[in-house]
Amino acid sequence: MGAHRRAVVAAVLLWLLAGPGAWAASPIAAAGVALAPPVEGGVIFGQARDILTESPVAGAFVHLEGGQGGAYTDAGGYYRLPTPPGEWTVAVRAPGYLDMSQTRVRALVGRSTRADFDMVVANPTPAQEEELFRRMVTPPEQAWSPDFDVAMASAPTSIRVLMPDGQVVEMDLEEYVKGVVPQELPPSAPMEALKAQAVAARSYAVTSWNHAAQGANVCTTTHCQVWKNVHFSRTDQAVEATRGVFATYRGSIIRAFYFGHCDGHTRNSEDVWVQALPYCRSVACECGYTWLWGHGVGMCQEGAIAMARRGATFDEILRHYYTGISLIGMQPTPTPEPTATPTPTPEPVVTFTWPLQTGWNLISIPVVVSDTTPGSLFSSIAGNYDMVMQYDAFAPYARWKVYQAGSASQTGGLDYLDLRYGIWLRATAPCTLTVSGLAITTPTEIPLINGLNLVAYPSLRARNVSDALASIAGKYVRVYAYRADRPDSPWVLYDFTVPPELNPLQQMTPGLGYWIEMVQPANWRVDP
Ligand SMILES: [Zn+2]
Ligand SMILES: [Zn+2]
């Protein structure tokens, strides 16, 4: 090991051993300062607020998807992004909040465009959940309209939407559904409930022809179902997971009515409207309310959440509220391939095991887990670890988040883990971590800052370092792994200035976490 490399490794060790707080004076730009140079174009600005308290969210990182750099919100929650002209997706992330974005934000030369963000806490308390539902969910009126029969075989992949300004925009059906789901369920709701909502909103939309006079299928208000250009990662994930899946009855896509909550049972369609729909029968519901909110026909949204909480899957939820339906997933049909027989591939459950050494382990969890609270994630090693840490490079201060097992005072801020990022776990005895979850089936995007980032490797396939990091080639300089099973020299380095074959770190391995040192911010795309 050369003197230079020894010095670098020693520095990383020092940072590590110095523990929480030592990173406070990191060289990252101060709050409110843009990391990108000004460009010829416009400015996108706005405020990030907590949707419940309406107070500003400081230190949130705002960036353009597909653009360079970004900016942190200041103490008043404001950010300012000089932006090339065009239509942008503006994304924001902040510790303790769900990642979110706005699509279709237009930047004009010499003009300022405002894009505000109402941010949702990542792990709301039951009381906050209730308040989020009250504030965010706008049950559609879904006024009765004649059946618009859509055979499954002709399910469209785009939809015509009547915008508030009177324009009709034809958009991709999945993009449309992504803009509906967070308006119809809190994005912090259980994933299976969000997936059920996505299928219901998708099925409802394509069977709607409520605005035929204007040449549109749906409008963006409660008249049909609310749509906004606001996205959350979690709700996007629910839509992607059910992409092209519709609820059908005898081969036709159903009018998937839904509403806020019932009073213990849903209604027959003919008791509310005129027509008896065979799949809209009155069923018992466990939502726990004693009064009705909404029309009462079809899926009870609070009931869907209650079912998901006790472990029901999205198809079980849909089959409960829509009597006698089938769920059919189909590929888009513009290019029919005679050989292709599109069938939805069920998401396989994977059990991941990883040996832990006594002391610190730098790990990652390469499966999709819905409950990422430390107590749940590490339940298989309960009693054999005492501390978990994650490093949030995007936080302007207090970047280390800590969870102390068994400690009543949860002051360390690590209430849930972000599995895109690396995890330091201190074991008190050798043990084997076991985590079951869904296989990762789509690439993971990991935002990285200029400087050091503690990342996971969300893949079950080992790859050579340069292959694994191909999407950020030229933007990183060093990668460090920490091999707890080699206590004499645990740090293993990959330095891009050294020929790959001479680097001690050859591969990125599922289960290990890594420090990546970047020379510019970028999104790392990790293939499954
Ligand atoms: Zn409408
Ligand atoms: Zn109900």
C-alpha cells in the first residue's frame, strides 16, 4: 500500500471513528447555495413546506432530473435553480420526508417559474396518517355515467386529459396514473394499498368518457379523479409495480369506483345510482369508521389501507371490493409480436442472508422491503447488535443518523433506513442477518453529491467496479469497501487512476456498503 493510499484510508478511518457530529463541517455548499453555475435560461424557484405543519423545510436538496447540480433550500424553505429553457422535472429530497417531484415545470428565458413542494413525512404517526388522509385525499365524485365498455384486448396506453386551462393533453396512461395516486391516497400509505389504488385509478380512467364533448376521457378534478403533476417516489413505485394491470369482469375493464371510507360496509351500485354492476356489490369493510365519506360504491380507500396494514396484497384488496373480478396485466400492444405471450411476471420473494462480525459492519440490503424501520429490518439479529448508522450526504448538518437498539430515547433520527444508501451496523456477537423481501427488478437511481457518499449496492449480482459504476463514469474517483471479516486491513480501495486489475477492490458485491467519492453530483443507476 503506497503512502498516498495509506493516508486516504487513514483519513476515512478517522472520519468514521470520530463518529456522529464530526461531519458537520463538511465542505458541501451551505444551505441555499446553488451547486450549479448560472446558465442562459430561466429560474425555477419555490418553497418546500411540511404539508402537515405548513412550516418550511430547510436543507432539502432540489435538482432537475437529467440536469446538473442542484440547490439546497434555505432556512425559509426556499430554493432557486438557474435552469436551461425547457420543460423539466424538479425533484426534491429531504431527510425524514418522502422523495417527491413535479413534472412539466416550464423554464422560460429570462423568466422565473415557481414550483412549491408540500412534503410528506416518511414515517407518520397514526395521528399524522389520519391528518394526511384528510388533507391529501380528495375522493372523486365519479358521477354516474353510462358504461363505456372497454375490452381488455383494446386497453389503451395513453389517455386524453382535460387540463384546468381547457387544453386537452394526450399523455401516457402510466404517467397519468402516477399523477392521480398521490392525490387519492397519502403517499405514505402501505405499498399494497397504493398498488390497489393505482389499478383502480387506471381502470377507472380508461373506462371514462366523461368529457367526450371536449374530446377528453377525464378532467383533473374530483368530477373524474384528481390529477396533478406532483409525483412521489413511493407512489410512482406502486404504479410501476402494477404497470398495465387492469381489473376486469368477463373480459371488460371495470368501472373501478372508489371513495374515501364507508361505515362498515360498501354499497350496491344500484342503491346509489341506477345500474346494478355485478362487480359493485355491498361488502363488509374493516376501515373502522361509522359514517360514510363519498359515494360508497366500490373500493373503500381507508379500508384498503386497513387491509394492507394487516398484510393483504393489492390483488386481495381489489378482489375484496370488486366482486368476481380478474386482474389482467398486459404489455402495450402497438407492436404485436406473434411470438410474444405477455404474462405478468410475479415478483419473486428473495431471502437475503449476510454474516456479521462482532463490531462495525458496512452493509447494504439488496432486496425490496416495505418496512424499513431498523427494528423490523434487523429483527433476525435482535439482541446481537446495538447500533445502526446511516450517512445522509444531502443533509446540510447532522448528516449521521443513528439508531440505538433497545434505547427508549430515539434521539438519533434514524427512524427508517433508506436502502439506497449504505448501513453501518455494530454487532455485539457474530450472527447472520436474514432479510426477506421482493427481488429488485428495475434499476435503482441513487442521487450522489460531490464528495463522499455512503451507498448501498442494490443488486443481487456482483459486478466489476467500473461496470457497476458505468453510469457515473468520470464523475467518481475512489470507492471504499469495509470488510469486517478482515479485521487487520478492513478497508479495500478502488482508485480510478490505478488500472482496474491493480486495484485491491475488484468487484461490487451484494451485501456490502461502499463509500463513493464523487467529483461532481450525479445519479448512479444500479441495474438489478
Ligand atoms: Zn371530469
Ligand atoms: Zn370502509
